[in-house]
Amino acid sequence: MKNFEHAFFDKVFNLKTISSTSKKAESFIKNREADGNFLVTAISQKTGVGRKGVTWHSPEGGIWMTAGLYNLQVEVNLTLFVGIIIHKAILKLFPQFENELKIKWPNDLYIKDKKMCGIITNFLPTYKYHLIGIGIDSNISEFPYQLEEIATSLLIETSENINNEYLSTEIFNIFAFELPTFIDKGLKEFYQYFEKYSYLTNKNIILDTEFKKFHGKVKGINSKGALLLQINENMIQPFYSGSVIQVEK
């Protein structure tokens, strides 16, 4: 996006090819080059970052951006909230995905069992900034062979060129509108929406935490965004973090 702007942000940095919008946003904060709410966008990323430092394929054509939000008073899962917002925006523009666009805990959107969007959030307490990294496979016509079976794009699924600026505007319009409710009530007001479009609910998965792997059936989330996993007949355990490494069809 070359000239993107949005009223929610005090400043938008529209850049060309950079290593990572997340790393650039953090640099702007630490070097006092940005203040208030700001957004960093890039035409492409050389080393886009996903969860746990995994490299995110970020060629020209996709939406690659990181929002820096100053002094945001949130106490529950910001990542899930952003996922719900992006889901709402995409579904508003592409209602044909009503039954196919899903939210995969904790930070992805899927279409037809393939990943299309990833979100990563980070908090810098010293600077009172939340960073929200968003990667959307929008106008991407093909993927490397190792991603073909697990990733897709809006272009591939619609056979239409996507207006990245228009989609990004819709995302932040909805984000700005819903944010006061999220700050005031957390995920409680968004719980039913998540459950309606949850990718994992009632599926058997393997969840990899930092210290152990757990196998069980997903029963949804709680009011703070923790994944509820039925470990056995008598135990449903909440998990606030972890990576889903296997989903049984």
C-alpha cells in the first residue's frame, strides 16, 4: 500500500520492501520516531515474523502491517479480538465466505482448511505500547511448493484482484468502532461470534505448550480467550497459550 491513511492513526508509515513491519515499528518506538497511535505498512517483507519467530512468507501483493497502539488498556486476549475484527471485515466484503472463513485459535484465519491470515501481538511495557502485526494473503497468486497445501489467498479463492487499501480501511473502521466495547467488557461481547466461526471447536487436536503436549477435544474458549480442551471425560482444562500442531479431520 503506497498512500494508505486512516483517521484512527496519528501517523502512517507506508514503506516499500523492509525486513519486518513489526521490527520497524519497535524501532520507531525505541528511537522516539513515532508517538500516539501509528501504523507501519510494507509492500513486501524480507523476514516477516509469525508466532515463535517463524518466518512469514510476505511477497508483494499481500497486506503486511503493524499497528502501534499507545497506552491501550486491555486485560484479555488482544490477538483473538483482532482476529474477530479482520474476520468481520473480510466477511462484510466477501459474504460468499460465510460458511468457509474460520477463526483458528489463537491467531489465524482459515478458508477451506488453509491459512489466509496471521496475527501477532506484542506488548512493550517500558514504552506502554501494544504492537499488532497483521499479515493477509490477499493478492497472492501462488505459494512456494512447501506452502501450497496449507496456505491460500483471497485472490485464489475469489479469482478477483483485491483492493488492499479498501480492505485495510474496513478492518480499521470496524476495529475503531468495536474497540471501546472490547476495552470495557473484554471478549464477553464477542464470545458468541467467535464460537460461530471457530475453526477448532469440537475437533480433536494436539496442543504444544512450552513444557508438554496435550491431546484432546476443543470445547471452545472462556471469557478471557483461553482455549478449553477436554483432556479426558472428567477434565476440561483452559490454555492461555500454545501452538496447535495437529488437527484431526
